[in-house]
Amino acid sequence: MRRVLLASQSERRLIWLKENLESHNLRIESRFLRAPEIAPPKGMRVGEQVEAICVSKARNACLEQREYEEPKGSLFDAIIVSDTMVEDPDEPRLSMGKPTDFLGAAGMIIRLSGRRHVVWSSTTILLPPGSNSGGRIFEEGWEASTFTTSSTVEFVELEEEEISDLVSSESWRGKAGGYDLAGAAGEYCHLVEGEEVTVLGLSSEAMRYLTNVLSRRT
């Protein structure tokens, strides 16, 4: 069985990976990255910002991965690093981050109410040194392939009571844009274009690449 590390503390990413990849003879493990995340680069479109952050995370994952190897000296068959950003519906260079309190969450949900917006997810697949995958060579010799995809989500026009219910549910905590498509907000928004996995935090292209590359090595 192949060992795959999700370098993230995102519960929804881990659940999706276990539900969709463990049938491919992959064992999914997860660890959070200790290094702080870089600030979104200024002057870039959101799709470029999310990719820059993902690549930065991937470099940190290469440096930190040996702390998680068991037995000592073994390598994971792949490491997954990902980042997700919600694009402001009016400004393609402005992202909507994760709200820190009830007021911030309410403001984001109100802004998205009755409108469409784009969600970007960038995922880097790291393969062990010597894999000859054709990817970029990162720290410790790990080979990196990065994929960035987007999906479009539309909210219905929310009533005041519905906004209040979403905020009080606290499903916005830790979620870019202040909502979770797979959670309480799923009743009020739907996917217009793209794939749901992108909104949940993983590039769909990266997932297809991962399963293909590992299946060729069995």
C-alpha cells in the first residue's frame, strides 16, 4: 500500500482524500505544516496568488517531511500540499480570506448573497527524489508538480434569518469566504461550473495526476 501525506490540518481535505483515494490502494496520513503561511502576493490575480502560496507551502513540506517518516529513513510515496482562495465577486485581484469573528463572517456571506464567485484551489504533488516525474526539483530533491484550477459557485438571495443561521452555525470558521459548500451553506449555494473537489480545497487535475502516477508505480 502506498503512503501519501496530506501536509495540512484541513479536516475536509482529509475526509475527501480518504473517501476517494483509499480505494486506489493508498493510505492517507495528515500532518500540519509548522512554518507560517506567506501573505498573498500583491498585484497578482487571485489564481496566481493561490499558486504562489501553495508552492511556498510545498517547499516547507519538503523541509519538514523527514520529521514524520516512520521507520526512520523511509519516504512517503507522495506529499499533497494545497491552498484555496475565494475571489471577490467584483475584483479578480482581491481574495476573501477566512473570517475571524461573527461580524466578519456575516459581511462575507452578505457580499456573496445572490451572486456568483470563483473559488481557486492550487495543489502541489511532491514525489520522492529520483522519481523522474518531470516536475520541478525542490528542497531535499523532492519533485514538484503544481496544478491550479477554479470552480464557480452561486448563492441564492439570502434572507436576513438565513444569514443569521449561517453565522450562528459557526460553519464559517476556518473557511475562505466564510462558508462551506459541504456544510451548512450547501443548502443555499450550488456549483455552476467546475468540480466540487476544487471548492473543497483540492485541484481536480492534481488528484487525477496523483492517482495516475502512483498507479504506474505499483
